[in-house]
Amino acid sequence: MNPGQINNVTPMPRPGEQPLEPAEFTDRSSEEITARERNKSRIMSLAIAGMVHVFLFLLLAWIVISNFQDDEVELILESTGQNLDASLQKRSFAKKVTQDKPAPPSRMAAKTIISNKVSAVVMPDVPDFTDLPAFGADHGDGFGMGGFGDGRGGARFFGTSGGGNRIILVIDTSTSMNGNCGEDGIKALRREIERTISSLPAQARFNILCFGNDVDGFASQPIASNSANVIRAKEWMKAYFINKKRGGSFDRTRTSQFGNKGRDNKGILYTPFPPSSVSSLRGTSGGSRMDLALVVAFMQKPSGIFLIADGVPGTQLGGRKLGNKQIVDLIQAEARNIYRNGPVPSVNCISVKGIGAEILKDIAKRFRGKYKAVDPAKV
């Protein structure tokens, strides 16, 4: 057989099979190869699709788990009837539960508050009661520095304001006030005293201390600022600033003339405060005793003090006149002794025409008050 004849040899049929023609044999082989390739392609596609699905599933699971871990919320959940200190507990998915606005408190909610059991109810915040009475600085808010008012109100005296609700007016009634204020100025001073006390709120209290050689008190302690007491105070002040040259009985203090009787020749009551009534000032003397008047005012625990004067004190101790700084040091030492470590009331100082400005400015500065010079006749 020639080599070229090998390709033309027809394969022998298997037992039971019909012999195949050469062309038919070639077509069948090609179809089998094509089918196998298609099967491989399908398997590969399914494998790739399966891997993609697994990857996406894992990615989604990671995102979900991470998200819920970040959303854990700390809740105040536990309280007792005796102790409302909250304990913090973490709850997964709690954010979804508590995002909705809580319903208004009800009787059922009140039971939850006092229960010892853990509750998922979120209670509304309770506001702080910041409007309760508190000690203020010196301008009427709170009790005033060292005072006992109710925290509201205040006073105005010759344009200076403050004081709270327990006010004391300290008035210089020495002889020089008539000349420095003049007749119109004295009238204006009387009007200003009446206006100040009559404009105080109903819950406020006031007192008036007049000083010369001694100190007279309208009352022993600040009294209610009602209309009856305002009328009494107006009548009480008529005895001061009387000019002796025009037939007046006296122009200084009732205590100077009537001593410790507590009632003048017209039957009007007053509270005497001579130097002997203050232990640290016993043995002192002199005129224009604003030092004595301020110490007495501090002893009455006001929320604010207003002082008007036209000069400096003539305070003497052992026959020696004290200087302005010594006098203010003495006042400050007594104020600290009265209030111990507590705050001392503010003192607003008004000078008649700027007279005695040095000591009045020093007092206002040390007691966190205001200083002002006025001409009462022009007010």
C-alpha cells in the first residue's frame, strides 16, 4: 500500500454498527468537540457568577455589621426611688427605637421613673430652676451683697441705681447741709427721699438713717414700703434741716437733742444710735458722723445703701481727729466683722456739689458702689 493511500482508508465499523462513510465520520467528530466546548464555557460562566455573588454577599454583610456596630446608643435606663443616678447600658438597634419623639409624660410614665426595673422609655429633660433667689452682685439682682431681699426690684436715688429690696438711705443732716443745698436744694432732697421710698416694689423694705453728731433711725430695722410707712417717713423727715435762725428747734439729729428717749417733743418716734451703741466706736465723738451711720446701716443687713453728704466726718478718738483713710478703714473693718466672710452690701455715694468727694469716692470704690456729685437745687 502506498503511503498516499492511508488517508483514504475507511475505518472499520464496530460490531453491530453500520460502516461510516468518510464525510459522515468527519461531521460527527466536529459536533462532539463543539458540544464539549460549550459545556466548558457554561461551567466557567456559572463559576464566575457564583464567585461574584459570594463576593457581593460578603461585602453586603460587612457593611451591615459595621453600620450596626457604629449605631450602638448609650441610654440612661435605670433609676430607683431613692437614687436617680443613671447607669449607662448599650443596646444594639436602640437608635431605631428611640429616634421617635417621646410622648408627653403621663401617670404611667411616673411609675416608670420610680421603678427599680430597667426601662427603655426616654424621659424628657427637666429644666434647671435658675430663677430661684440667689445672692447678687450689688445692683438689685439676687439678695444683694449681704442683703435679704427677694432678688427683684431695686431703688434709684439722685440718678444712682441698685440696692435690691432692702434699702437704707443714709442722710447727712448736719448744719452745713442747709447752706450748701440752699432752700430749693433741701426741698429737692425731701422730694427725692419720698420719691425713692414710694417707688420701691411692694415686697421691698426700707429705712432712713439721719446723721449729725449722732444717728437717728426712722425704724430699728428696715420696714415694709407700704403707703402708710411712706407717709410716716415723709412726716418724720420734716424735723430735719430746720434753720435755727428762722426759729427752728434743731437742725441736726433728734438723738443729739433728746438723747435715748426714742420720742421727740412732738411725740414722733425715732430710734437713737449714739456712738456708745456700737462697741467699736465707743469713745469717739465729732460731727457729720457718716462713719457711725454706715456701721449702723451694715448692722441692719441691707441689700444696698445710698449715702448723701456735703463734707467729711469730724470723727475724733481720744481728742485726736481721724484722717479720711483712717475713717474709711474703720468702716471697712466693721463691715467685714459684721459680715465675716460673706459679701458686704454696696454703698452708692452722692456728694452735694462735689464737697467731700475724696472720702465719698473711696467709700464707693471699697464697697463696689457708684459715686456722683449733684446740686440738689438743680435736680
